Amino acid sequence: MTPDSKIDVPDDRETWDCIIDHEDDIDWDNILATTEADDEAGRHAFNSADYPTHEEAMKALWNWIHSIAEEVRRRVASEASSDVAGRKGY
């Protein structure tokens, strides 16, 4: 197996060790504990089965992801402008 093909093996620990920064202070146990019931009940933020075709589902997913990114950009810009205004004494 070449190093590039390791990403195709989701259970390969070495793949995830290089992708996930174990020093990032993410409480994975808490994430699992707070989301496991929703996952088991089939409650997901996005379900491709809600769309008539795979193409429509992927387009909807793309739009949803980009709407989240735009919301993040707006919030960051707003916080950044508030920080600048605060430093100028406004």
C-alpha cells in the first residue's frame, strides 16, 4: 500500500493519527455521549434519502455546507469589526 492510498482505509489508525491532532483538546467522549442517541435514532442534520436523486442530495449538501461557511464568515467579520471598533474607542 502506498502512503497516498492509506486514506482509502478508514480503519487504519496511522491515517487518523496524521489527520487528527491529538493535542487539540476536543472532548471526544463528550461528543459521543451527547450525539449517540440522535445517531442511533436516525436524527441527522442532513439525510440524502430526503432527495429524489443522488445529484440533488449532493447539491443540497453542498449548498448547506456553504451556507454554514457564509454564516461563519459573517460572524467572524462582525466580531473582527467589533474588536477593531473597541480598540479605537468607538
